[in-house]
Amino acid sequence: MSEDPAARPEESGPAPRAAPREVWKKGGRLLSVLLAANALLLACALISGGAFNKVAVYDTDVFALLTTMMLLATVWILFYLLRTVRGPDAVPYRDAHAGPIWLRGGLVLFGICTLVMDVFKTGYYSSFFECQSAIKILHPLAQAVFVVVQTYFLWVSAKDCVHVHLDLTRCGLMFTLTTNLAVWMAAVVEESVHQASSHSASHGNASHAAPAPDAERAGGQLGGHCPCDTVTCRVFQQGYFYLHPFNIEYSLFASTMLYVMWKNVGRVLASSAHGHGHDPSPVSPFRETFFAGPVLGLLLLTSGLAVFILYEVQVSGERGHPQQALVTYYSFSIGCLGLMTLASLSGSVIYRFDRRAMDHHKNPTRTLDVALLMGAALGQYAISYYSIIAVVVGMPRGMLGALDLAHALLTIVQHTFQNAFIIESLHRGPPGAESHAHPPKEPCLTFANLDALYTLPACPPAPRLVGSSPEGPQEAVAVILAPRSHWRRRCLKDISLFLLLCNIILWIMPAFGARPHFSNEVEVDFYGYSLWAAIVNICLPFGIFYRMHAVSSLLEVYVLS
């Protein structure tokens, strides 16, 4: 009997095995990352190879790979939903910071637009079914199924911290993430090919080594062209090209949410884990603002839409006026970027007087947001520095060169100050979480017995008591009214909404076809069309993604202010 107590700690001690489990956690992550890296490199090689005439890789090969990847990812998602999460204690924790409602809402919105794009794409390829491979029709159908299943999966499971099938779940999440990145790369390449073809047709650059148009690649494997000469076919073709930006953003939104899920696999959250959440307050979105930010932002949004339409008409018309269109475009962009820079700088100055404590809790979602903001900004930084070198060294004369230089410099400054403002905002605690630099005073009364209320020390401000119930004991609740919204908080909300609306218009203009980089001959003459097209086509997708990711982050900043 005396040996049982001594033996019991050895038999019931699973705690020493925590260290090996942590080691294999890293091993499982490494395995999933290696799987994702190999799949992504294969997709990247095939997609990039299929974009050029001299490489014997056709779009049917790319569609076959993407269709296979999407079907495999769909099978794993169904297994996760029907088998993994239904196990006992499969999801003991849920990350409150992961998958905020506006991110999932944006995913649903972009997913619906992607489904419409798939309908247009299916109609386009069905218009000349006789000379097309069946995989071109199967691809948009498979993508539609993938989008529906994945959107539902991310809506219901984005906050999961899974504790079963750890390695399989990690590999499945990374493979699904890789599938979304492959779809994103294919859409970016197809958009770049379309833009290059349009520019070659309008400027006579067919002799350049540009990517091949879709019409040439469409029938390359079958030995003939597939003419799109009906009105219905052209409507479908133009429709799915204009919906490409939504497909691109959907893939990137899904990739970010999948990465956070991958980081949360096997994660243990303390029951008392705290930190600011992502639930928006149920009040009017403009109730706690001065209305200056939303009004000025909406004014710039509508003005930007007018400038964008005017730019497209003047550049693409038969009697185009690219010089006048570029002056209008650059003038609006310089004014918008200047106001955004001042707004971001004002927000950073306001934070110097903010007494809210910094939130230092572990938050994979915030870490990813900061990394994506810094990484995606590099694309626009690169284009701006190339433009600065072309203008300064080439020394072009006229107003256009000065506008180009001012636009490039302001783009760099605006990205820098906006990133600083957003990153500091994401690390601030919620309203009321003030820093405890000084020892707190005596705690205020929140619950008391009426008979003992006047025997306690006074507490400023005095609480307002609610009358007690005649049926129960003599109890009362002290209702302490929240102070009115401080002017700093209102200014931060105005700044967040203003920057959000400005980033929306700066996303719309390049995402839907505005390419002043090619209409402006300064960089084209300095670098040559082929090199400048490669720079823009590689860097611009990151700049476009930056704007939409900044919108998501600024919406979070607005809610947390």
C-alpha cells in the first residue's frame, strides 16, 4: 500500500511528453511546407511556361493541373468537414482573432463574383466547343465547385484550433493554400497577357517578345484558331476579363485565412486568453465620427471613378488623347496620395497622445497582416523607384515627366506613412485599455448591497443605482455610464474611413485596367517595352493586393478605435 502513492505520479504523468509533441509540431509544419513548396513551384513553372509562344506548354496543360489541384483540395475539405471536426474534442479552442466577420464577408462577396466569372468563362468556351478541348469547360465548373465548398469551409471553420489529424490537417491546409496561390498566378498571368495583347494591338508592338494572346494559345494544341465572332461570345469574353480582379482577390483572401488556420493547428489557448476581439459594435458606422473623413473619402471615390472612366475612354478610343488622360490621371492620384499621407501622419501624431496600452498578446492574424502589408508594399515601391530612375536619368521635358516623378515619390511616402499608422493601430489595445503606468486607485463599486453601500469609501465617479427587486434580497447594480467618445477616438475613426475609401478607388483603377505605366512613354523609352512590361507585370499584382489588404486592415482599425 505504501508503494502506490509513489508509483502513481510516474504512471499518470503525460506532462513530460509535452516537449516531444512540440518538436513534432515543428516537424509536421516542415512536412506541410515542403509539400506546398513543391506543388507551388510545379504550378509556377507550368503557368509561366504557358504564357509564351516559344514554350511548348499550352493553356490546356495549365487548366488540367489547376483542375486536378482544385478537385484534390475539395476532397480534403469535405473530409475535414465530415470527419475531422466531428471527432470528440477535435476543436477544443477557437481563435477569436481569426476570420473576422468583414474578412469572411469580403470572401463571400469575391466568391460570388468568381462564380459569375466562371459562368461567363464557361459560356465563352462553350461558344466554340467544336474546336476546344473539354478541359477548358471542365476547369471553370471545377473552380465553381471549389469556390462554393471552400467559402463554406472558411466561413464555419476559420477560427478552429484543430487537435486531431494534425499532420493531415496541416498538409491539407497548405495544399489548399497552394491551390489558391496557383489560381491567383494563373489569373495574374492571363490578365497580363490580355493587357500586353491590347497594348501591342494599339501601339504596334507585335514584334516585341511579349506573351502570346489568348487567341493564339487557344488553338495551338489543336492546330487551328477558334474565332470569337458572335456577339454572345464577345460579351462572355469581356465579362470574365472584367471579373478577373475579384477572382484574384478571392484567392488571396482565402490564402490568408488558410495560413492562419494552419498556424492554429494544435494550438492551445488559455481559458483566460484576452486581447481585443474583432466583433463590431452594433451601432451606426458613422455615429462616432466627425463625418469629415467619410464625406471627403466618398468625394474622392466618386471623383476617382469619373477620372478612371475618362482615362479609359481617352486612352482606348480611336482618337485617343493619352497625354491629356495621363495628366488627369496623375493629377488626381497626386492629390489623393497627398491627402492620404497627411491623414496617416495625423493618425500617427494622435497616437503620441493616446494612453491606450499596447497589445502584446500572441496573435497569428495580426502577425500575418503586418507581414502582408510590408511585403505587398514592396511591389509598388519597386515600380516607383524604377520610374524615379527613368525620369531623373532620362530627363524628359514637359509636364508629364514632372507629374510622373511627383507621383512616384508620393507613392513611396504614402505607403510608408500608411503602413506605420495601420501597424501601430493594430497593436493598440481596445478603447478603455489604458496603460497602468501609475498605480490604480481604489476600485470602483460595481455591485453592492444597499444596506452596506454608505459604509464603503467613496468612489469617484459615483455610480447610479438601479432600484432593487421587491421579491428578492436588497440588491442593486451600479451602472457606470461609459464616457462619451473622446475627440481622439473620433479623429482616428474619421482617418480610418477616409483611408479605407481612398484605398478602394486606388484598388479599382489598376485592378480594372488602368495602365499609365504603358501609356506613359517615359519608362517604355528608357527601359524598353519588354523589360518594363516584365517589371510592371511582376510588381503591379502585389501593389493591387496591397490596396485591398489595406482596406481590410483599415476596417479593423476603425472597429478597434
